[in-house]
Amino acid sequence: MNPLPILRTAALPMFALLLAGPAGAAPSAQLFDAVKKPESLDADWRAQLCALLPQPCDPQALGLYRPRGGAAGDYAVFSGEPLAMARVKRIAGTGAWQLNRLHDFSGYAAALLKKAADPATADARISLAPALYPLAEGQWAVAVLQTVSEMYSGGGASFSKADFVPLEDASRAVHEGIPFSCSKMVRACFSEKEYKQSKHCHDESSGSLRISYGEPANPGGAYAWQYTWLQSEWPQNTPASETTTTRLHFTARTTERASFCGGPQ
């Protein structure tokens, strides 16, 4: 369920820092940590959890997570096909999985595919980020990611934008087309001599979104979302110590301010 391909980049650890909001701030996003070896927990977990989700379900499109700070036995499954998130519990002593809550976004995914007229996004992969984002008191959204990947000789790139869709109303997004993450690596060495002499044989960049949540203008209203884009650049033929990082603020109306690793806006 990783929104980025595996590239050799100087990228920040995506979901360790991404979208959590300032330290100590309230409210903040709810983060989920990937279960590193789910087969050691249940060798048949994919089939068992697919059976709890809308059908048809692709067992290879599942990711198993633990809610950060959650109780023992509490898990979350994020599915790419169908596009869904479920809170589940593993029952102690029996090893059985119990479905506690299901949020189905397959209709939203189908609508995205239907309106994908832009050739640049027609082949986008749709997935869910393993986090929940506060909309208002007691109201949460999930990030539906559209990821476009590009492959180059000796490199590649990935660009993800997010639609933030309420858990309780999956028919609409409250924030659309927000730059979420990017990673790009372009080869800069083309001969054996260059590879031997260069300090770095690629131009690399990576970017990620931060969100902070301000108090609502009216009691019980929506939180004021504020976006910050962080991007690092590691130029060719320079040591990693010369990587630079820029930070800028933008709004839902000024998403073009996020440089997005030079990707499609």
C-alpha cells in the first residue's frame, strides 16, 4: 500500500512524518503503522480479511496496520481493490478476525476512473493512505490517492495527489487534488568514467505534504486546514550533505505553489 515505488532517493520516511501535524498540536491525524510480518500473525490473513470486505476482493491489494496507540488486538486493513478501509479485531484465543467497522470507497474510485479524461492521469493507481484526518469534532476523512508513475532509463518518478473523503459520506471529497507526495530520480552519469568519478550519478528530489489543523471559525464547525509542502533536492555530482530542503505554504486554491518534483499539476 506504499504510494511510492522503491527508488534510491533521499526521501523523508513517508508515513513516519507525513501529515501528522505539529508535535503536540490538537487535533491531529490518526496514524496507522504497518504490520511488518503479518504472516507470522496469521498465515491466511489475506483470505480471511478479504472475506470481510465488499466483493470482488483482491487479497494482494491489502495492507494490514495497527492504529498507533490502539488496544491489543485492534487492527485496520486498507484495501486497494475494492477501495475500502476496515477496522478489525483479532480475537484472542481463537485467532478469528472480527469486522468492527467498514468504510467502502469503491463508488468514489469508480467515479474517479470514469472522469479520468486527462491522459496524464488516466493510468493513475488509486489507493488509500494509512491515516485518518480530522474534519471537525468527531468527523474524519481518508486520503484517496491518485498516483502516476514514470519510468526512465536508470531512474523513475512517482507523483501522488490526494482527495480527502469523509468516512461517513464517501460520495464527495471535501478537499480535492492536493499534492501529497512525490519522488523523482533522473540519471546523470552515462559512462563508466562518470560513474567512477561522480559523487552522485542522479538528480533526485522528493516531496511530502504536512497539514496543520486550526480551530473552527464557529463552534462545532470544520477545522481550518493549512498545508505545508516540504521538498528536498539532491543534485548530481554532490555529496548527500549538500541536499537542500525547501518549505512553503499553500492553499487548496494555490496548489501550483507546491513544486511537486516537477510533476503534473
